[in-house]
Amino acid sequence: MRKVQLGASDLFVNPIGLGTNAVGGHNIYPNLDEEAGKDVVRTALRNGMNFLDTAFIYGPERSEELVGQVVKEFNRDDVVLATKGAHELTGENVVYNNSPAFLKEAVHASLKRLGTEYIDLFYIHFPDDSTPKDEAVGALKELMDEGKLRSIGVSNFSLDQLKEANKDGYVDVIQSHYNLLHREAEKEMLPYTAEHNISFIPYFPFASGILAGKYDENTTFPEDDIRANSPMFQGKMFKKNLAKVEQLQNIAEHQGVSVPHVVLAWYLTRPSINAVIPGAKRSEQVVDNLTALDVNLKTEEMNTISSIFTD
């Protein structure tokens, strides 16, 4: 199974990874089955999906613990384990903290929860308002030099914040919001990451399910579901988005796959997008996502997809 390099790091991953916010992310999804979540991770690793993405705030803490338990069942050297930190919990309040002292503390806490001696990729999950970003990254570089981290990433950073963070060239990966319905990163961020050999990992690749072809005009959402109040899932915009997704069906049929596979494959043709990390709640979803690696989009198909989602 082919692997791709993340930035200038020594990490090589399957281009289809696994986002694990549904593995122990009880604060994100209600009624999660932890054993089912662990089986999702096992299935990923057994099928060559070696890139796992978790975070302190998924749970909080529980996702890291469950992912770590499963990783111990495998050869640690075969797993590229990514996690994220920046959330500081003070009572019922959550603030972002990028101070060197806090990030070092966060890394050591993640190491303990994951049950590992090193983390392959550690992201600063969100920027704070006060810490110079090159100082924050510098603290992580010190941990790299100690062998506790193998590479450094940032998440949800603006382009200016990324430039400041990468002042010394230590940033290998940025993870941020990008999908066919949210393409702002193409204007400046993706050109910058491509020029500076930084891998861009998109989150929300299926735009909460729309781009996976899961919904039709009659789909409704419970009041406590975030999609219930999202403009993307309301009225004319919802219908317009569904119509765009429907246009992908012809390409999917020509490729002999389903729409989600075409969507994932298209992302992997974008500059500096080396890998994607769709989440999964069931083991069969993990295996299905790997089908995207069999899709070989022609230039005409890539351009057609881009034009469908231009406006």
C-alpha cells in the first residue's frame, strides 16, 4: 500500500487515515460504544491505515486513552500517531493556551494517556491570543530534540499565524477546515503550504455528511444536532448543495465507486494535501474509505468536480 511523506518529516503514512473523535469522544457524540470504537481503530491498523488522529479534547482525554490501548496491540513502529493539545480546562471554562510551559505539560499528559514513549505528530490544536507562535513551536521543537515528538503541526491557524509559527521552518503539517463546500484555503493557504513543503490535512472532508451523499431533501435533524441550525443544511442552500453532490454520481459510476470515494480522491489531487483523515463509527466504514485509493481521476474529471463546487 502506497505511503506519502508528511511535510519534511520522516513520517510516511497511508493517504487515507482515521480521525478518531468518535472513538471515546463522548463530548462530541452521545451514546458512543467504546468497544466498537476500539474495533474501528483495530480495523484501520489491520488494513494498513497507519495514520491515526486524536486529541486531548475528544472525550476529553478518553479518545487518547482508547486509541493508546489499541496501539499497544500492534507494533508501535508501524503506527503514525497524531494528537493535539491547547485546551486548558479551568472548572467549567475552556481556554486556549499556547504557552511553552502549558504545551510541554500537554505533551507529557498525552504521552501518559496514549501509553507511548513518543508522539509522531503533535499539533497545537487552536491558537491563543497572546503567545508568539514561533515560541510555542519552539517549545515543541525542544521536545522533538528530547525524542518525545517526531514532528510538529498546527491546527486552525490563520495564514499569518502559520507564517509566524513556521518562522524557523519547524512546522511540518497544518490541519484546518477544507472541503468542496468550504474552499477558502485555496486562495492563500494551500499555495503557501505547497511552497514551504507543509502538508495540509483537511478536516470535515464530508461537510458533516452532505458530501458523502447521505442526505436528500426530506432529511431533517434533531434540534440538538448542530446541523439543525447550520445554514448549509437549510432551505435553498441545502437543496443547492444536494444538487451539486448529485452531479458527482456520474463520475462515481464511471469510476466504479461511490461518491465519497470520489470526494476523498479529489482532495488528494490538491497541492500539499497528502492525506485525509475521515472519521468512522463502524469498522466497515474504515474499509470502505480505503476504496478511495483505487480512484484515478482524469484531469477532465478533476476540473469538472472543481467547477461544480466553484460557487
